[in-house]
Amino acid sequence: MASTMKEDQVTGRNGVVIRKHAQRSDGPPKYRTYEVYQRERVGESTEKMKPGQLISENYRQDPYPIVAVLREHYPCYRDWLSNSYWITEYNDVTSVFTDEANFETRPKTWIYGLQNPGRNLNEELSLLQAEETFIDTQAEGIATSIATGLAQKGHGDLATGFAARFSMDLLLASLDIPDANAGQFASLFWRMQRGTSWNPALREDGKKAIDELTHFLEPIVGLRKKESGEDLISVMVQLAPDDEPVNVRDIVVTLLERDHETLHGALANLWFLLLTHPDEHQQAISDRRLMKLAYLETLRHSTPVLSAHRHARHEVERFGRLIPEGAQMVCSAAAANRDPKIFNDPDRFIVDRKDMCQRESRGQYRADGLATGISFGLGKPSIHPAIPEDRPRSRYALTRDTVVTASQTLVSHLDDIQLAKGASPHLSALTVGEMHTCWKLPVTFSKK
């Protein structure tokens, strides 16, 4: 017998006619899954967590205790304050992070709300090849120059004077920005990247920086079109994706969409962890392989990119909820990388950790097959072999090798590196949602 349903029409106060479905005559009432899953169930109150804690000063300084509460009690937390869902268990985060059928990562140009912003050229093969060649041939020399300068002084700051400077000097050299303009470019690039945060003032300043950087690069790009070199701007202006010449705005967007946080932040965090863990420090500096493992453990233990946003492509059921189309998913690397169901003693920094390589291919296997923990700034796991024959190494592998090279160079020029007397370094973000790293790391050492 076909079911029947009574339907009444009700006119709301605003004059809109609402069709109201009555109970089916052939059984109990039927509900959409949304009506079931989105309700707060008995025993599922969130008294252990207030939404304000996720944007608090405590979170800015040390997010790990707060996200641990989410992971252990509310692994899919509906944050009504920011209108988003926080995902915190390792397997859940990796599933959202790699599920392109149901979720997407929106570009930084979308965050800015730019109309016809330009093209992102970061995946162009010739640009990747040029970037690999440059880093492999120039990174050690840049690190040597910085380390030599530090050695002459006998003291320094490894956060600002090494990690931040090395990452910016590497970018400046790869673009062949004239020395006289280096400070202006660095300021514009930094302001542009910071503008992708939630802070309205930073975002407005970032939009201005994009326009200023476009104006700044116009004469440089014009010269490279006339007389190209081996720098990355010259490589980009010779590209013609979609049979259209590359313009200045394309280059600005390409720079905007680059990961600027992992090299700077992870290098600073690596040395913060080594200097505050003396035994691990001595182990890491004894061998390049162990320094590499120390870097991988740094990404797991103290990733500079705490979380990433994914958006639902369409309505999808996941984690006991019906996620609506366009919903924002806050995937927390800070929580997932210290998931005790995945990592033993997850709050400890262990250079030669034995439980790193254990994830399925959907998870965090990277170009070298090691599960380093989630590192959002470097994108999804590579789909290419560890040592590709017809393409360059992934940016994940390049960043890893660059950090290890820079650290080994520092060790080769400086002896007995230790925290300056009275120093008490810590990790923090400038504002909630930005890079979580060590901003001051004063050290003393002796010249080798």
C-alpha cells in the first residue's frame, strides 16, 4: 500500500507560505539525518569546552591542552562561535585532508575575496625543476654565510638571526631580488601572508600589500622578460599555461600560495626543541640521518601550522553528523599529531621515534615513506615515488632536505651551541591562527 502524507499550508509572518508535513499515516515519523545528528544528544553536552577557549590567549600560547580536550571528548566539535567543525583525531583529520571527493582546500585568494586574482603557477613542472636545482645548489652557501656571520659575534638568536633570515634569504636569492630592494620585498611578502588570517586589520593590510607587491615587481618582471636568467621569476615569465603569457599578477598569486611557514617555523622549532632537550640535541647533531629524524619529529611534536581549513563540496555524512555543503572543517594537526591512539608517549620529543612509519597510504606517507605527522603547509602526501625519475622531488622533500642542510651547516661552523644564560624561550603565535613557532632563541657558542 502506498504511503500517504497529509500536507497543510501555513503562512508565516513575513507572508511566505510554508508547507507543513504531518505525520505519515503508515508508521512512525520520518526524519532527515540532519535532524537526528545535529541535535545535542543526552550525555553529549560540551561542558568541558567553551568556544571562546579556541580563540583565547591560552590557545595562542599553548594550544595543546585545549585541543587534547577536544580530541578526547568531542572529536567532531561543532563550534558555533566560528561556524565550523573541529576535527581532532589523527585518522579523522587525515581522512578529511586527503578526501578530495567530499572536501576541498580553498586558495588564499579566496580568503582575500579577490576577483580574477591571477593564476597559481606552483605546480608547473619547469618551475618545480628550477626550484629544486636552485635549492640543491644554493642553500648550503646561504646557510654558510649566515653561520659565518654568527660565528664572528660569538652569540646570536637562532629564531630571528638564523631560521627567519635563512628562509627569507633563500626566497630572495631564488627570485634574484636586488639587495637594495630586499627589505621592501620581505616586508610586503610577510604582510601579504599574514593577511590570510581571520584578523580584519591584518587582512586589509594584506590586500594593500598585494597591490604594493604587484607594483614593486612590475619593473623587475619587465626586465626579466627582456633578459631572462636562471631565477624563478625568469622561469615563470617564460611559462605560458593555457597559452596565455604570465603577467605580474600571476607571479604575485604564485608567491601568495607558497608555503612560507614550514621552512621558517620548523627550523626555529627544531632548534628550540634540540636546545631544550640536551640529550636529543647531542644525538641529532651526531649524524645527518638523525638530524633528518629530528626534523620529522619536530613536524609531529611542534608543527608550525596548527590547523588547516577544508570545506565540504556537498552535503556529506561524517563523524556521526550530516555536514552541510560549504561547511568549514578545522583540521587540527596540533591535536592529531599527539593522538595517543597513534603515537606512543605523544607529548615527548624523541629524535629516533620508532612509531613514525605506520600509516596507510591515505594517511601521511610522504616522499620518503615516513609518517612525520601532519604538516599542512606542505600539502597532501605525494602521489609520486620517493625518488621520481621524470620529475623533481616534492616540496615536502625539498623543505626537509633544506632544513637538514641548514642545520648541519650551522653545526659545522659553531661548537657547543647552547641557550644563553637566563633565556626562557617558548613557542607561540603572533595572533590566534598564525604560525606557532619560537620567535626568540638567544644562544651562545664557540667558533670551530
